[in-house]
Amino acid sequence: MNKFEVSQIIFYITTLVFLARPLGSYVADALEAKSVAQGRIFGPIENLIYRLCGINTGEQMNWKGYAGALLAFNVLGFLAVFLLQLFQRYLPLNPNGSGPIEWALAFNTAVSFMTNTNWQSYAGETTLSYLTQMLGLTVQNFLSAATGVAVFAALARGLSGKQTSNIGNFWADITRFTIRVLLPLSLFVALLLLGSGVVQTFKPNAVVKTLEGAGQAIPLGPAASQIAIKQIGTNGGGFFNANSAHPLENPTPLSNFIEMLSLLLLPVACVFAYGRMTGNKRHAHILLLVMFTIWAVGLGLALYSEYSASSTIGGSALMEGKETRFGVTNSVLWAVSTTAASNGSVNAMHSSLSPIAGGVAIFNIMLGEVIFGGVGAGMYGMLLFVLLTVFLCGLMVGRTPEYLGKKVEKREIQMAILGILAPSAVILVGAALTCAVTSALSSLSAKGPHGLSEILYAWSSASGNNGSAFAGLNANTAFYNIGLAIAMLIGRFAVIIPCLAIAGSMGGKLPCPLSAGTLPTDTPTFGVLLAAVIVVVGGLTFFPSLALGAIVEQLLMLKGAAF
Amino acid sequence: MKDKNFWNKDLVSTAVLESFIKLNPKTQFRKPVMFVTLVGAAMVTAGIIQKLPHYSGFEFQIALWLWFTVLFANFAEAMAEGHGKARAESLRKSKVEILARLLENGKETKVPASQLRKGDTVVCEAGDPIPGDGEVIEGIASVDESAITGESAPVIRESGGDRSAVTGGTKVISDRIVVRISADPGQSFVDRMIALIENASRQKTPNEIALNLVLSALTIVFLLAVGSLKLFADYSATAGGQDLSAIVTVPVLVSLLVCLIPTTIGGLLSAIGIAGMDRLVQRNVIAKSGRAVEAAGDIDVLMLDKTGTITLGNRMASAFVPALGVTEQELAEAAQLASLADETPEGRSIVVLAKTKFQLRAKELHPHEARFIPFSASTQFSGVELLDTERKPARKILKGAIAAIKVECGGKFPSELDKAQAGISNQGGTPLAVIDNGRVLGLIHLKDIVKGGIKERFSQLRKMGIKTVMITGDNPLTAAAIAAEAGVDDFMAQATPESKLARIRLEQASGRLVAMTGDGTNDAPALAQADVAVTMNTGTQAAREAGNMVDLDSNPTKLIEIVETGKQLLMTRGSLTTFSIANDIAKYFAIIPAVFGALYAVNGGAGPLSVLNVMRLHSPQSAILSAIIFNALIIVALIPLALRGVKYIAVDAQTLLRRNMFIYGLGGIVVPFIGIKLLDMLISAVGLVG
């Protein structure tokens, strides 16, 4: 690593925070419909949508109503993507003549895009028509991100609300966030990407003659528009199979920087938005600091492992699976961020990372996608950990725990625990099941500890709604397509439903004034404890599996054995 | 809890027996963590029995320590119950079957006390035990309540007023009273107290339930982690072309599981709850539910009666303010004379003040020398008429309320004293004027005396984040002065039952939890509204019914100790939970390298994961055994802490958190590393395993 690379990381963080802060205020205002200027610009479009769909935005929903609307909306989204895939052959915008998709794969893909996971068992350019990509996947890229933010907004309202069990209007929330935030932002990023060379066309694949004289088909398509939202909405599902490692999806270091920036932009902005929505900015800053610290430690560890590994393997940089135009640092920076942020897009193949760097990537996802996490999803996941920490701290100081002035009681703890542990349970059960099924093991491309990492990564990625792949695992089998889809569903809705339930029960509570006996949640002490709870819960759950995967692999590699 | 009684021989032997009785799976099922341990122990034992007559000493020892883990947890619970039962037993002795003198239609019949029903009236005379809880409806008597309170001085109980409640099991020492029984058998305070101690384990408080949920969830996660580890191990063994079946066995996996699940807190949880109740009873407080004790730890506002809590019960003379041309000594002398026969505390305090200030010894006045004028509500003064040798009135000294003396002096009230009396009132005092043969000599300043040390208690409470509110019937000026002197945060002057109730509702509406002490019937509505209501045992039956705790010592500052007990209860649970989870780190570092140290080893050398053996434990088997032994022994080691509670100090929440995190969090990480290493050295030295 040289000075240039270090300063680039610092520049990246600085730019990120610099942009996310005002964006956070903008997001909060958009969700609460507070800004007059925003209303003037976007109001007419929104009102048109409301009128067309017969939505009364004044209607406030309790948590059950909100959850019902959310589920209904997600089922519709699922059906749309599912059916588009099955019937794409008969539909327009299919210049490459992609055929119908086998149902298990279609099911997996539909669930994947509905849950903001964007796990892809298929190769986009060879399997899906342009229509399916644009009308199915790209639309879900927007709506799944908006769904995450809606849950976050509802939870923020519930936590800071004053004795009302109403937590907002789901339809208004997704409409506002899509129209006011996602569309303008992705339009802007799409233009930037177009400018740096990402393709955007309806033309079929270009066929060129190579030096050898053979014909090669170069996949094209409306990529820039999908890539912008894929990064902005922490979706991660690439237009091309190689995702952002593909030269037409991420051609230059500049496009790489823009994509990395948009990858963490909204998750960080959501933290600022939370501070603004609850009127407790210092607390939000502590949350952000906790996220940054865990992220930075992971990044440091991964970089150290990459660069120290190179000395065992002949001194050259570990370039297998990485693009020469990005180099090691940018590939690792992306890998750590994309796994922290539940994005799942990649610009290098994670399977080729040094074992510990790959382990950091897995562990980031295992922590529950709360280190920034998905758009909205990262914050609501983090808030579950905050509630758990508040509970433990409350016990330690001899007082029924309080958060933002409200008592945290049995029901909230029950829900928080469910939301935190359900994804972890799915990872362990899924990975263990895979080890027990011989046919599932035949999908592995590597043996030994690296194979175990492939399995763990796949299940973590699905249940954490990350969507990135370790590469190497052939996941397009009925076992993985169905199993991983179930993992995605549990990983998404077993967190969302508890979050909404908490929003409902906390919303109805009477906030009590702070006193010296209340434990403040906006101090570094609380931050340290929160970080400790996150890492300890994740570490205790997954230490044995990581020991047999990434850790033993790294140790073996240092002894000269690679997988 | 005194140390010498702690490991009492009888208690321990009973507890050991109880530990085995509690192995009943039905009992264990309520404690998910210990239930899993029990099932694990049974599984390992069954495995050993299956393989008999061949057996492995290692597996046998694991089974043994797994059983010990369960037994130790049972022992902790039994110890806590034992301490409580000992107390209940001594209470029960006060309930020996007594014959009550039931009064029916004016006729007395003797019936066993257990047959008394609510509403019956009984007669008690000197020497009679009071057969049940009730209210004095006729007469006055002194009662020995030492059986309940431990306080040997008898107390007065009389009909009407605020001292009419009597408790069953106490004894009348003088006079005769008629008592209306207010509780059916099995419902009296002593019954409730015994039930509370004995059943503390059965009723779970909200916080305990929430903690239990967290512990159960952790247990499930560790079950999954260990269960999946078996499959990951099989996969790795196949991949490495190795056979790990000798070490990845059921006993080893069960050991790992039991080490990881929070057995420390799981085993001690119910003991902590029982001990918390017991600590309260030791302080002579009966809580009607565990919920109330827990709520006490959350109190934001404390409403305290001024009289008897913040100030000594009575006003005391604190200064003499002479009129112009009168010396202070003259005034003191006259005031003393006027108060000689005044047996009220105020009168006595005047005599004492004159004596301490001017060494004026109280004169012995004989009836032929003086005639005393007693205080009456209509005259508003008291005093003395000194007689001359012919027994004719020679000098008349009176002391009394300003208004009465103004009438008495015929309007010649010195103007400077008018100013002075206003000053005294402003300071929260009460002025009395002294008049000698129609000449006003000056004023006596009577004031409330704030109890010693009370200010420090309030500042402690403030640090804990609890606001204190003084309730008084005084006028606002007086109240403000006393409030300032006592250091309370707020006061309620001219309080009425309605205004007290309204104040509590107001505080509650803004999200605060309110505690209150009270004793009078007029306090009952407010007591019923408060979240934590402590009634004095001397209080009326109505008040005692309205409150959710009864203080047998009738000491209103007891509320502060109740708050501490409530907080201590939660803190002990929290600290041991943290400790328990922090311990897992060391256990992983003991067991994972022990089980997988040989994985992917080349040519029989040490495998890569053996570098995780940072404690350099002797062998895989000794490592696993040390971890499981440590896990069992730590339960026993922490029993005293669980029963005594984590030390509470009055500081703000953040400081307290840092302190407890440092001790139990960091300590929880470090201690097992040392403990497991030491056990490993011992095991390998003795040669328990290879």
C-alpha cells in the first residue's frame, strides 16, 4: 500500500460524509414531507400517483396496517418479476431472444429482487430480456430500497412518537422516497456513469471480430440506468454477470469512485436522517461512529491480510480475480463496503480475496447488515442492536431500560431478539444443511476450508439480503435456488415485521423526561458498548464456523497451502 | 447478611439435599438454560451407560461435571430459599395457634385465631396476643410489636386516628382494646410475608421475564452454532482426509454447548430474585409483589411527608427575640417559667433552650407558689401564675400565638416585634410571644428541625436521578424555607389529599414513576395512585391496604433503601449476564483449538488452528475438562455475590455503567483465561486425563 492509496481511502470517507450529511436532512424532510420547496417540485407528480392509485395520504396506519400494506405491495412486486421472467419470450424488448426461465430460478430471482438482496443465480446478459431487466429488476431496485426506508421511517416515528400507535402511511412513504430521493439521485448518477463510459442502449449484442479472426458477441444493453440504482439503492444486482468488474459496467477509476460513493451514500445519509427525525443528532452521530469504526477495523484487517499474504505468495500483489484498473486497495475497499452495506455489487471476485479479507466480508454480512447496511434496512437493523444494548445497559445500572425516553419492555426485547437472531439462525441452519446434502456439495468449486467459506458466504449473503456471491459456487440448482430464496425471505421479513411491531408498541408509550438515572445513548461509552454487543453477538455465533473456514484457510495459506 | 451466618451448616446441608430434589425435569423446564444443561448431562450419561462395561475416564468426568453444573445452580437457588425460609420460620413462630376472645352480641367466646373471619371483633387485654390483623375500634393500649419489627419498645395503638392498625402476632402489654379483624386467615401480613419469601422464585417480574427471553434466545443460537459445527466438522474432516471422530464426540460437543450457553446467570437468576426479596425483608419491609420492588429501582420522583420524614416530628425553640429594653436572658427566664408545666415537646424545647443558652435551671415550683394555665385551643396560650405568700396572683406569664397575645396585651404590642415575627414566619418558623404581666417581653422562634444527614441522602438521590418532593400542610413560605434547608428539589405546600393525588397524576402523565410514603387514611388515594407506595406499619388499615409495601419500622426514609434494593436486583442480574457472556470468549479459545487443533495437520504435526491455543493448555482433553469445570465452579463462586447483590453506589448512570462494565465485562473476559489455565495445570499435574 502506498501513500496514494491511503489518501484515496481518506478522501473517499471525507467525500462520503460531506455528501451524506445534507442528503440525510433532505431524506428526513422528504419522508416527513416537511420541505415546502420539495413539495412544490415533486408534489404534482406524487398527487397524480396518489389519485391514480386512490391513496389517501392523510390516513395514518397502525403497525399492523402498515405491515399489511407492505406485504401486499411486496407480493405484487414478486409476482411481476416472476411472471415477466416466465413469459419474457412473448414480450417485447428481447432482441437477444432470451427464452423462458426455469421456475425455481425465476422464483429465486423474483424473491431476490423483491427483498433488496439481488442475489443472482443467473448471468444477466445471457438469461434475461431487456424488458425483464428494466421493468422487472430495475423497478424492484427502486421499490425494494423504498420499502426498506419505509420501515426505517416507521420505526423512527414509533421510537420518537408521542403516544400514538400510528406510524405513518406506507403508500405515501414509498412514493415520497422514490420520487423525491431515488429517482433524482439515480438519474444524476446514471448521467455521471454514462459520461464515464457505461453503456446505455437498446441495441442487441455487438459482434466483433477478434485478432484471431473469430467472432465475439459483446453484450450491451440499458446498463447505466440500472447500475445507478443498483448502487444507490444498495441492491447490487449487476446488469452483467461480472457486475462492476465488467468494463462496460464500471470502465474507469472515476466510474469506480462514483459507484463506491453511491454504494454507501444513502445508508450513511439514513443515519443522519434518523438524527433529524428523532431530534437526537448526537445519538445518530454515535451510531455512525460505531458503524465507521467496525467498518474501518474490517477494512484494516482485510487490507493487512491482502498485503501480508502477497509476501507468502512470491511477493507480487494478489491480483487473481481483481481488475488491473482498480488494483488491490480499491478492490478491497469495495469488497468491505459492499458487504457492510448489504449492497452486494462487486468489482472483484471475493472468492479470490485472501482468506481473512474474504472472512471480513462474510463476517460483515453475518453481523446482520448493520454496518451501514441496506438503504433503511441498515438503520432498522442497527436499531434492534441499540435496543438490545440499551436493555443490557439498563440492567447494569439498575433501571428499566429506556430508549429516547421510552421504556424498553418485554415485547420490544422479544421482537428485537427475533429480528437479530432469525437471520443468524438461517445462516447456520442453511450452511449446516448444505454440508449434509451431498448433491449440494457438488456445486462447490473449491474443497477444504475455502469450500466451507463458499457455503457460508452464500447463506449469509442470502439471509443478510446482501446478494453478492463468493463466486465459485454454482447456485443455479433447485436446492440453492429454493433454499436461498427462503433464506432471503426470512432474512428480510423476520426483521421487518419485528421492527414494525416495535414501532407500534414504542409509539404508544409515554416518553419520560431524562434524569441523571437515565443512561444517555449519545455518549462514546454507549457507542463502545453498542459496538461490543454487535461484535460479540456476531462473534460468538459464528466464531466456530469462521474458524473452520476463513481462519484455518489463512493459517494454511501462511504455511503455503492455498485452496 | 452477616458473613458468619452465610454458610450456616444447617442451611448448607438442607440446600445440598434440595439440589438433588430440584433435578426434577419439571422444575428445570422453567429455566431453559439449565434445562438444556440437564438434557446434555443426561445424554452424555446415557452414552456412557450404553458403552458399558467399556468406558472412557474423560467422558465419565465430563458427565460428572455436567451434573455438577446443574446441581450447583440448584444449590444456589436452595441457598437463597434457605435464607428466606429461615426468616419465614421465625415469623411463623409468631403465628402459634392462639385463642382469640371473639366478641359476639356483647358475649365473649374463645375460638382459635385461625377461625376468625374478616369483620369479627375480638377483645385483647394486657398479656393477650392479637389474633389477627385488624383495626382498633375501641380503647387504647400499648403493644409489643417486636415479633414483627424487631423493635423492642412498645407502641401505642388506639381507636380512630392514624394509629389504629394492629398486626396479628403482636402482643398487648397494657390496657384493653377491641379489634375488628380485617383479614381472613392466610391473608394477614405475616402470611403474605411468608408466602412472599417462599414463593419468590415462582412469580417472575417483567424485567426477569425479558432477561429470560434474552437468555433463551442465546441458548437457541448456541444450540444452532454447536449443532452446525458438527456438520462443518464432518465436512472439514472429509475435505482434509482426516478422521476427527475421536474428538468430535457427543460429550465434547455437549461440553462446548454448556460452556457457551449462559449457565452462570441462568443458574443464579432465581437465586438473585429470591435474595432480593430477602434483603428487603431484612430491612423490615414487606412488598406485596416483586414487581413493586423492581419498580422501586425505576423511581423518578419521591414524595415524602415533611413531618417525621424530613423534619423531626415537632417544632423546637431555636432563638429568643427580646423586645426593646428587655435582655435576652430576661426573656429566656420568663419563657422558661411559662413553659415549666408544658409537657408538649415544644414547651420542653423552650426549657432546654433557656438552660443551654443561659444556664437557667428549671425552678421547682410548688403548687402553693404557682398556678399553671394550661393551653387551650380557644385561648391559644399557656403559662403560669406565680403566687405571693398569701397565695394571691402576683405575676402572670403567658406564651402563645401572636394574635392571642396581642389581645392579652391590650394593643401595646411593640412594633419592632411585629417586624421580627414576620421575619420568623418568612424563615419557615413559628413565632410565639411571651407576655409578663401585660408587658410583651419578646418572641420565641420555634422551628422545624431537619433530621441530621437527610440532606446528604437527598443529594445521593439527586445523583441517582431521583427528584424529591416534600409534602406539607404548612404555608408556602414555611415550606420553602424547610425545603431549602433540607435540600429537597421541590415542595408542595398546603397539601390536601386531592392536591397530592393531582400532583402524582401530573408527574405520571409526564412519564415519571412516583414513589410515596404515607400513613394516614387521607393518604390512601394518593398511595393507591403512586407506582410505589410505602405505608408505615403504624398507619391506618386503609393506608396499608392502598400501599404496595409496608415498612414495619415505620421509618419513612426507608424508601431510599427500597430504591437501592430494587436497583441492586437489576444490577446483579445485568452484571452476571455480562460476566456470563464475556466468559464465552475464553471458552472458545480453550475448546476450538482443542477440538480442531489437528485439523488439516500435515504429517501428524500440529494443525494450523492449534495457534488459537493461546493459553497453551496441556492436551485437548484437559482443555475441554478445564473449561467445563471452570464453568461449573464459577456458579458456586458467584453464589455469595448473587445473594448479597452487586454493590450499589449513588452515582449517575454513566459512571455506574462504566464501573460495572469494567468489573464484570472486562473481568468476565480475563478471569476465565486465568481460571481455565490454572485448572488445566492442576488437571495435568494430577493426571486426571491424558
